[in-house]
Amino acid sequence: MAGPGAGTGIVARAAGALPAPVLLLPALGGWFSAGLAAEAAQRRLFPWLAVAFGSGALLFLTVADGPVVLAAPFGSGLALAGSAFALRARAVAPALLLAAAFVFLGFGAAALRTAGVAAPVLARTVIAPLHGFVEALEEREEGARLVVRVTRLGEMPEAERPSRVRVSYRRADGLKPGDYIEAKARLLPPPEPARPGGYDFARDAYFRGIGAVGSLLGQATVKPPPEPAPLALRLAAGLDEARNALTRRIAASNGGQAGAVAAALVTGKRGLIDQDTNDALRAAGIYHVVSISGLHMVLAAGVVFWLARALLALVPGLALAWPIKKIAAALAMVGVTGYCAFSGWDLAAERSLVMTLVMLGAILVDRPALSLRNLALAALISLAREPEGLLGPSFQMSFGAVAGLVACARLIEGRLWNPEGGGPVTRALAWLLASVIGTLATTLVAQIATAPFATYHFQTVQPFGLVGNALTLPLVSLVVMPAAVLGILATPFALDRPVWWTMGLAVRGMLDISSWIEGFDRATMVLPAFGSGALGLMTVALLLLVLPVSGLRWLGLAPGLVGLALAASPERPDLYVDREGGGAALRGSDGRLVVLGKPPAFVLEQWLKADGDGRSRDDSGLGAGARCDKLGCVGHGPQGVSVALVRDKRAFSEDCARATVVVSRLEAPPGCAARHVLDRKFLAAHGSTTLRFTAAGPVIETAKRPGEGRPWRPAPVATAPVTPKPAAPAPNVAPGPAAPAVPPEGEEAEGQAEP
């Protein structure tokens, strides 16, 4: 008869035959459960609700195709939230149900926002008389850029007429916000991406209420309005005029580019900054200082908070009987809100305002101001108000940087270098060391946290950004922003010019440092664009490394390494085709792009950056290797492919017989024998297109799909669906935001501010 332990050997041998990973599953499950318990015990699950909310918004903005019944996402979200409340006694189920509820709520918020800003978008190029109110005016080096509230556009019916347009004007003398103007205008639909996965200005314009872009032809005449302007427009125009007046005053107090940059730091008007100064600031990695965002809001709030608390502390009765810290926080909230309003309520500034108000509000309720919970609350408020911001670099970089700084707060505070004892000299040296190391650590952490987003959107890296920020941020923190606050307070008394002059001295120091760093070899490096999949993996890695407090944070290493590997080896297209068919760029025998035809300068700049090519768009060697005449251009690419760009219909007969790919802004004849025809019909349906030539055949990606139901993309005039000839693999639409740094002026010029 077998003894009590007779079966032990059989079980042991069976267990030993199992694969090692299977044996680790119970241990991994226990480790994961313990980590979740630790997160719940320390109340660190709340930030993941913001992640879930953002995931739902992202799902709508990138995948949803067509109108959404709002009751579906909101009803599902509320039902799941109710189920979570009903099962609150359990451990895991309520958290999962609540996360799913926030995914649906984020989806619904994005759908609601999209429906709420719906307005007509121009579907074709129009040249017609334009009548409307000047809502905003930004003075530039030459002329100005206007946002006009349209009341009439030729004979276009109201249902098709854009409600707001953005136009450039070469002669803006005498115009001011609030004027009612009449002028002949050339207007175009807001431009779509220059490449698949590229920055989509049409989407951003839609959410800003802009239905067309273009320029004014001839002179704009100011006329009496047919009816009074709405109150909201009058208020906005008056505020914009005040911003313009202060911009001119600050610029005149300093002169040159120091005055232009100083004015931009206060009013957010960057039109007077020339391209050379922009390039120098970017090379030094400090262009974020010019764009009013988190740094400005925090410093402005800090200055107001410190001044208010110091002044209140001078009155003993108040200091002893009143909570002066909370009073100072409330005054800082008012002050920073006014600063945001005066700077134009830019999207980045508004988001930073929300973050700053949440952290100041934490002081009012006796909670820690700097915490991931407050950051998550600010993210939820920002996403609920403007979920489209999730796709832009400003939101991603702002919240990524702050999350990294909160996670590394103990190291950055400098307490590790602050001795308990010691004499005055020792303490002074320790304070200086802590300040230097804290500044460097802050810059380094912020750069690491924002690097994936900055590289994805701008395809540039500034290796010496750490040096630039370390040298310029003390000037910004100690001189520039305090002077900005004091200058605004002194302006009503006409005592502000000395303040602006003092501010200009610090700005000149910033510009000198930027110019010095720009002279370094490889101060700006251009990297090939990588896909949204790599960015998604690195974003997941950042969230896992920052949000948990337990060992679960190490789960972020795997997606981070995979994302870095994908970003380091992107698949570059061999052919870029403009959405109008007027130009293309083909990879030549030396591996670099060769330009065919005449693509728009802005589009060509985006192609070069996406390819990791540091050449200027004006480089004379870009056309080397292409054979062009008045009928078109021909080039030869990888895998023996030949590409013909047809300018004149007389070239179709020859090029269709010889070329592998035919590109044209004209409509190709039905009998064109080329393997792939990218003509007017195809490009109208698919937008900008790229091809990657492989041994198995070309891989085609397009900016949009025929019949795609996106409200910011009006249906083309020719709506018949078209496919490449002959049938090729279905084009892969590569959604995901990418944004240029600051495009040049022109009909397609529109920069997305760097945060």
C-alpha cells in the first residue's frame, strides 16, 4: 500500500517537465496583485482614470468614421460607472468598470466637442469679395495676419460660407481689431497633411472655427458695419487691440529682436520675431520660452503669490489672524487667469492655466500642490474642455514633462545636497550646489520625458538643449517673468518703460546665449520620422514608469525598449507625392530625395524633415538626378522604378507607356498603362500619398480614405472613389498627429506652437 507521500515524486517530476515561464506564472500573479494592492492603498489609481478618458478621446479622433449618437457613449459610460458603484465592495471589478466608463466618457466628450464646433468648411478655392469683422490681428515683419468673422463671401449661401477665415494681408496699416472690412480675397480649404501621418492643419482649424485660409488681394476698405458686432466679438477685438498696443510699446522700448522676443513673452504675439531668431532659439532648445505655456503660467503665478504673501506678511494683524498663504494663492489664481486672458487664451496657455489653477486650488484646501493626483485632475479638465488637444505636441509635452518632474521631485528639490549643519559658507555653497544641480536635473528630466513627443512631431533634436536651458532659465525665472508681471502692473500708470528696458537686457542675454549655442557643430539634428506605434509604446512606458509607486513601474521597460527600437529604425518612404500632384520627391541612387516638379515650399520642408534630411528646401542640389522639361519630369528610384511627373497632357502617351508610377495634377487618360497612376482623381480621394518600393511590391500609404467621414475634411468636388491602377494593396492610413515647428508664411502657413 502506498504511503502518504507516494504521489509527491510524480507531481514533482510533472512540474519539472513544465516550461519555466509556466512555473513563474503564480509568482508573477502574486507580484502583480501585491502591486495593485499597494497602488490602491496609496490612492494611485486615480491618475489612470485620466489615461482612460484620454484613450476614449483618442479613439474617437483617430478611428471613428461618421456621425456618433451621443447617447451611446455617455449612456454606456454612466451604466459602467453605476455598475462600479454597485460592486464597490469588491477589489478589482470596480476599478476595471470605472476605467471602462471613463473610456466611453472620453469618447463622448470628443464627439460632443466635435459637434459643438461644427461650422462650414470651404470645399474649393474661391476668389470673391469678403465682408466681415476683424476679430484678431497679428502684426508681422511684413503686413499682418487677420482672423475675420465673415458676414458675406461673394454670393455663397450661408450654409456653405465659412464663419471665420484666416488671411494674410501685406498692407495692414490703419486696420485694427473690430473693424468691419470689405476686400477681395483668395480663399482655400484649410490644408490637409503634407504626408500621411503628418500635421493636419485642417483638423486644428476646424476646432478653432476657421473654415478657410488665404490672402487679401488689393486693399481692404473699412466700412460701417451693416449691424453692430456681437458683444463677445467686441470684447475679443478690444482685448486683441490692447495686446497689439502693448506689443508695440514693449518692442519700441527695446528695439530689434530683443524687443520682439520680450513682447512675445508678455503678450504671446510672435509675429515680429524673424526666422533667424526663431532658428537660434530652437537650436538652443529654449523656443518653449517664447510660447506662452506652463513655464510662464507657473512663474507668473509664483511672482504674484510671493508678492502678495510678502505684502500681507508686513501687516502683523493680518499675518497672525488670517490665512495669508491661502489669500496669496487666491490672488495668484486671479492674476494668472488675467495673464492667460491677456496672452490670447492660446490652447497651450489655457491648458497650463488649468494645471496651475488646480495646483493653487490644492493650497486652498490644504492639500499638496505638486502631486500626480492634481496633474491627473488638470488633465481631465483639459481633455473634457478640448479633447482635440490630445493629438498635439503641446498637451503631450506639457503633461509628460510635469509628470516626470513630479515623479523625480525629491531628487530635483536638492535636499540631498543640503547639509544639516555647517557654517554660513558651507550652507551657501550647499545652496548654490543644490540650485545648480536642481536646475540641471529639472532640465534633464523634462527633456527625457518630452523627447519622444518632440522627436515625433518635429523630427529634430537639440543635443545642447541642456546647456541652453541651464544658462537661460535663471534669466527667465529671476528677471524676465518678474519684470513681465511688474510691467503689466505699471502699464496703467505709464511707468512701464524702465521695466521693459530691464526685461530687454535679460532677453538680449538669452539671444546671445542662443546664438552662441547655434554656432556649435550639430546644434540641431534632423531625424527620420517614426510611426505612431513607436510613439504609443513609448507613451505607455512613460505612464508605467511615472504613475505607479510600487514595483509595477518596471513594467514600463519592455514597451519603452521596443518603442525605442522601432523609433531608431523607421521605414522611410521612397516616394512622396503632394496632395495636389504638383510635385513629388523620389529617393535617388545616393539614398537622398530628388525633387520632381515644384511642390509647395512648406510641403517640401516637411518631406525633408520626415526623411531625416537636413538640407534646406532652397538647396539647389534637390533637383539633381531628375530630368525635366516643360512637359514634366522623370526620375529613377529603388527596385528599378521610374516615376514620371506630368505637367502637360501631351506627355501622358509617352510616360504612361514607360513609367512605373505616373503623378499628375491632371486627370490621366483611361488607357494609361503605368502600373500606378496618382492623378487628380486619385489624389482628390486619397490626399498626399507615399510609396515604399519593396521586392514584394509597393507599400502605399495615404493621408485619408475615400469617403472617410471626418468633419474637418470637406468632400472634394469630384467625389467618385478612385483606386490606384491596377489594384494595389489597400492604402494604409497612418493616423496620428505630427506638427511642424513653425512653417513659413503663405497660404498654407500655420504653425502649431511648441510648448
